[in-house]
Amino acid sequence: MPMKIALIAPPFLPVPPRKYGGTELFIAELGRGLQQQGVEVTVYTIGESTVEVPKRWLYPSSQWPMCGEVECALKSLNHSSWAIADAVGTADIIHVNSAPALSFARFIDVPMVHTVHHIYDPALTEFYESVPEASYVTISNVQRNKLSMPRMRTIHHGINASLYTVQKHKKPYLSFLGRIAPPKGTHLAIEVAHKAGIPLKIAGEIQPVYQSYWETMVKPHVDGKFIEYVGEVDLPEKVELLGNSLAMLFPIQWDEPFGLVMIEAMACGTPVLALPGGSVSEVVKEGLSGNVGATTDDLARYAMDLHFNPDSIRAYMEEFFSLERMTQDYVNLYTEILQDGVTEVEQIVA
């Protein structure tokens, strides 16, 4: 009989996301990948979701920007408890993607897997350690090395490369794709562009909490010519933006747990120029798929002297960050859990 997996998403954005939503993109990709491998997967999401696998929902529509803290917590708990109650009678494994859902692990006999999508947080880590019966997946080694749960492994994200087109003949601009927020370093991308003398196209969401940052640190530099803001982008627009750019700038100012946009750029044959932090060193292969520099001066220097082969970048992405590899890693985990009942601590080196 085929394996049956319940894949539970947060109840705030559609799966896949229309524009912003890294966790929702991961869930959509994994759901499709599992189905392609013959796994019976059900995605618990919201009614607006369009992922082409069986799906169920309690809430019909998205809610973004997110609601107040208490309201969001209650909505997430309500969605999670409903989804787990629905899945527990049929699923072999329940795979959750939020802390509220994890809290139900002690009430059920079905094994639970939790993918940790966020930056290290002491309070959440303490909570995870109180639920040792669950199996945890971190999305980078730098994330895992800060945690101490007994059943834990790293599985890097992967994407469906066929949705991304390699553009060999680049246009004379750099790109930035991500939330317009200080941790993402949008202002530093502008700085790099000016130092390199290369135009920059910025795409991403301006959330209300970062409106002041946009107004003071980013908008004054946007002239529609050298620095251009193109708004939020959907998948076709994203592929065009990334594929045509000389390089994508990733000047993060926080320990990004993974950074899906890096492998999306690589899928388009576009190198990533990044500041160090988080998973960057695990994702960017120095000199092959991009460069990592300590300062914006370093990134500007790299941008002015690009010697990358788009086909080689794409081949690297397909070898290490494909949907097929990610899906197989999860199938292996599920299989071990069902065969052994529990998983042992596993250290997977990138």
C-alpha cells in the first residue's frame, strides 16, 4: 500500500503562494514531489490554494498581512487541531510546519514530523525540547547546529527546476528579490549597485511594519532608471527578473535559515552575490554559483567582474537543490520512521 502523508500548512497564505511565501512554496513543491513518487499526500491549507494534490481546508481565504498576535495564534491552533483530527485516522505520518501544530504530537499515536522554518529562537527551542516524540527537520546545518532535539536531521530545500528558464544572454542590471526589510538588506543592494555602477531592479513586498524603512532607506533612491522598484512578482515575472539579471544580490543582515530565492536564481542560471550569514555558505558554491563577500565593496567588485557559466550554475542547482533530491530525502525519513518507530539523531553534512 502507498504511504499516506498529511502535510499541514499554516492557515494564512495559499499553497503555492501567489507571490510572497517561502514556507508555502516549500509545501507546494514537496506535495507535488511526493505525489509524483506515488505517495498519497493530502495538503491541509486554505481554500484559495491551487496546489495540484488533494487538499482540505477549514478557512476559505488568505489573511495577509497577518492579524494580531493573539488572533493569529488562535487561528493557527484552530486550523492545526482540525487538520490533525481529520488526518489522524488515515495518515501514516503527519508533517507539520508550525509550532502550534506540533503541540498536538503528545495526544496522537501517529508519528509527527516538524520542519523548522524559522531563525533560532530560544523560547521555541525550549518548546521543541518539550516534545521529543516528534521528528524534526532543519533546512540548513547552521540552523540545526543551534538545536538539540534528539530526533533531528537537515534536509535542504529543493525546487522544480523545470519551472525556471536559463537565460544565457543577460541584460545589464542586478536584481534583488525579497521582502523590503532591514534584515534582507535592500538598502545594501542599492549601495552595491551604486558602487558597481550597475543598475538595480528591486522586487518584493513592502509590509506595513517596514513602511518607514521603505520611505527612508529605499524609496529616496528609486528613480525608475538606475534604481527601479518593480513591486511584487509572481512566478513568470520572477523568472524573467532573475533570469535576465547579471547577478542576484543577497545582502542579508540576519541568519537566514535557507533562502529559497538563492536557488531560484541559480535555476535561472544567475549567480548569487551574498554577504555571509545563515545558510549562505551551504547554498552558494564559491566561484561556481556565486560569490560570498564580507562587505558591500566586495560584492560591488564581484559584480564588476562576473565570469560565470549559466549552464554550470543550473547544473549545480539541479544536483544539490532539486525537487527530486528533496522529496527523496523526506521519503527516506518517513520510511525510517515507519520502519523503526522513531529516528535516531542524524548528522547530515552538506
